Amino acid sequence: MDLQALKNKYDIIGNDPALNQALETAVKFAPTDLSVVILGESGVGKENFARIIHQYSARRNNNFFVVNCGALAKELVNSELFGHVKGSFTGSTETRKGYFEDANGGTLFLDEIAELPLESQALLLRVLQSGEYRKVGSNKIEHTDVRIVAATNIDLYEAVRRGKFREDLYFRLSAAQIRIPALRDRQDDIYLLFRKFTSDFSETSGMCKISLRPDAIRLLCSYRWPGNVRQLMGFTQALTAQVSRKVTPTLQRIELSAAELAPFMPVEQGEPIPVVFSGAQGGPQAGAGAPAMDLQPIVKAIFDLNQRIDDLEARVDRRSLPAPAAAPRAEEAEWQGQDFAAPSGRMVESVADEQPQQEPATLSVKEQQAELIRKALEKHGGNRKLAAEELGMSERTLYRKLPPEYRKK
């Protein structure tokens, strides 16, 4: 199979190995009738993968329905999925088909499946096992032949542990998984996507394309893009609309430096702020008589900040140069050409180089983190599980961050 042709057909941009593996897995699952669950954060393009599975299956000539489970009213979920008979509830003036009946012979893509109520999850499991279901208000068993492709942006196993997702449904779906990487884990694809989005937008609006100088590329790629590809596309379109000009015979492209790009970069609201703790039992430093504080949000904020610092340090440490890019084929779009090529090397290296003054703050956070872990372990008599729960982290994460004196215990 030509992977690049598949990407072009479904408008998937990038050469990241994890992305390629996800595509190859989707194509392998497609000819089977397995139920598949697609895992990935919001904005990574899970629906595209569901469409690939449908189009490369024997069901491609039948219906493909997309159902956003998070958008269904809880009291109407079963009616939407399985249909209802006339008079089954107030306002049901006629018998109506559900998605499982409409999609018979085809594929049903259940996005945000973890948002389904537990009762609906039980009914879904029965359909997966036997193809049987009943309309709301009816005792008649009906049959359907529908393939389920589900998607979620949450940890299903954690949802099972919290009683929010049925364990039997989890095991039924989790056998065939496709995991799509977040954009922050596809550093080398960020500028490639930016070029694609500005090129597309300029063609439809008659405006000049935007290209970036090396320092601006590093700035673009140093941001973590929590909204993933969807956020980057919106940002690129808005940037092009604001800084570009109409195409003229002498002006086809506008190039931006980091200083020119910086004012337009996204700014996240509500960033966690670390709090400096004293050694006192009462928590953070405060004046006499200060009211007691709930430390849990503060603890989580510190660990979240430290995790981001760890991620940044890991990216800076990976300084291996990428393999030279192959020359673009003749049929490739203009935005993939050499004139748009990004500079070699990891694009985030300059982040640490430009901000060396942050290192003491990093150490301070780690020291506070170690102190919090010590206090939690002392409070619970060395019980790591209880300490981890109080700190809002997994036991595995706690073990990884244990102070040296506790690793021998």
C-alpha cells in the first residue's frame, strides 16, 4: 500500500513514525469485522481514521454514520441509537429508526464513547456480541449488522477504575486499538502542517502564503499545541488573514521572524502557578491566623509544571539530526517543495539556550516535589498507594519520583 497516497486522499499531513504506524494499523484492521477503538487527544483527527477503516472494508458501499456521544441528551441516547416506538415517551408521536437500524450493513463511528451512560453501554455491548437490540418502548428483538468504530480522548482503563465505563465493554473494544500521537509528539510535522494550512488558505483567499525564518520555526514548534492539529489549523488561518496581503506579480509570499510571529502565538489561560511551601505542618507560608488551605490543587499544579519541564528537557536532550529529506515528487503540492524546507536539527533546542535563567526554578520545583512526597509517605506510614492518591498521581509516577532515601525501602 502507498502510504503517501493514503495520506493525500484523507488529507493527513506528517511523516512521524507513530502516525505512520497508526495508519498502517488502520488499514490492517479495515478488511476484518473487528470493532476498533481509536485513542487520541481532541483535535488529532480520529474521524479520518474511522473513515479509512470504513473505506478499506467490505462495507465501503454502505452507510457510514458519525455519532458524537457527548452531544446526545442523556435521556434520549437510547432512542437515538436504537430508535423508539410511538408513545414510548412524551413527545414520541411516531415510530422512529435509530442509528443501528439506519447503519445496517455499514459502519457506525461512535465518537466520545466514554460519554455514554452506563445503561447505554450495556445495550451497546449486547449489540456487539449478538447484533440484537430493542427499540425504546418495544419488546420486539431486532437484529442489525453494523461494525462499530469507537473513539475517545480519555483513558478508558482509568474510566473503568472509577466506575464510569463498563469493564466488559472495555475488554470488548480494547483488543483492536489505534493510538494517534498528539501534535506535541510530532515535532517535525508541525511546520509541515503550518505550510499546508497557510498554502490552502492563501489559495482560497487570494492572499500571500506565510513562511517562517528558522527562529520563528523554533518558536512555533516550542509551543505544546494542546488543541493539536485542529488548533494549529485555526491559528495558521488566522495568522495568514492578519499579516498577509493580496497576491501581486511581485509579492507571492511573506516571511516572518520570531519577533514578528511572537505577538500572534497562543497564550493559554489559567496556567498553574507553583506555590513555595515552608516546612511547617500547616502548608504554605502564611501570616498568623491564616485560614487552612486545600493543598490538593496546589500539589497537582506543581506536578503538572514539573512534568512540562521534564518534557522540555527531554526534547532538548534529543539533539540528533534527522535524516535528509527526500526530494519532493513532481506530483506533490507546492507547499511540500524545497523552498519551504525547514532547517535541519531539532526545532526546540533554542528554548533551553534562550532561557538558561530558568534552571534554578526547575531545581526549586523538584525540591518542593520531593518534600511533598516525603510528607505524604510519612503521613501514611510509607504506604505508596495512599500517598500517591493524596498527591493526585499514579503509584508508578510516585515510584519514579521517590526521593533517594525511600528507594531502598
